[in-house]
Amino acid sequence: MNARHQIPQALLESLPPPPAPVACFRPAREINGLVYLSGLAPLENGAPLTGQIGTEIDLAEGQRRARLVGLALLSNLRATIGDLSRVTAVIKVNGYVNAPAGFTDHPQIINGCSDVFIEAFGEAGEHARTAVGVASLPGNISVEIEAIVAVS
């Protein structure tokens, strides 16, 4: 991240504790200046938020859940690198939306997470992205998002 952008204090204060992995993987892995952040589910009060977006969950709630994932990804990133000021760029975000056939608003859902990165890092938070719908996700979670971040 360049010195021209300060991470908003309110955003830093809203970060949840880093979620613990639910299977055999690391939350993040730093290699050669890149941090690979494992996919996360939306959590509220430590519990995963479940349900299909487009049937049980509306667009606004889906975006809120994707935002929760973005905050958790930042939390895991901070736990991995120590200081978010080391971020030079968010490279790529992959988002998976638990949605029915015919649902087409996947990009709007994943915007909830993308907005977190842009809010945190400004232009350095702008990233390449994939947003796809899937027939199911582990534990019937609503959304899962992973990211790749460059650090100094």
C-alpha cells in the first residue's frame, strides 16, 4: 500500500478476530511477496451464515454477508503479515455464491467484499475478480470468498 492511503480506523476497529480453519488448511500463506488467503464463509457471532441467495436471502443481505467475509479476510491477512500497511495491492478475488439456477446477480453480491478492499486500500484495493454461482457450498454457507494480495 502506498503512503497516500490510510486505512480508516473505523474499518480496522470493525475487524473480527481471525476465524479458525474448519478443516486441514492454513488461513493464509505468504510466499514470494504474495499472500494467498483461504476461502472464508460469512460468520456472525462465530456461527456461519447459511442459505441460498436468491431464494432464502435477498441481494442486500447477500452483499452484507460478502462484506463480513471481506472483513474476516482482512483479519486473517493482518494476522499473517502483522501490519496491513505492508499491502501493496489486492491482486485477485474469487467469490462463490450459493445460488439457484437462473440467478444472475453474483457480481453484485461479491461487491460486498470488493468494497471492503477498496475502502481499506484505495486504488491498491482494486483487483481482478471472479464471481460465480454454485449449486452448493460447504455447510450450506451463502458465500465463500478467497483472495491473493501482494505485500512488501
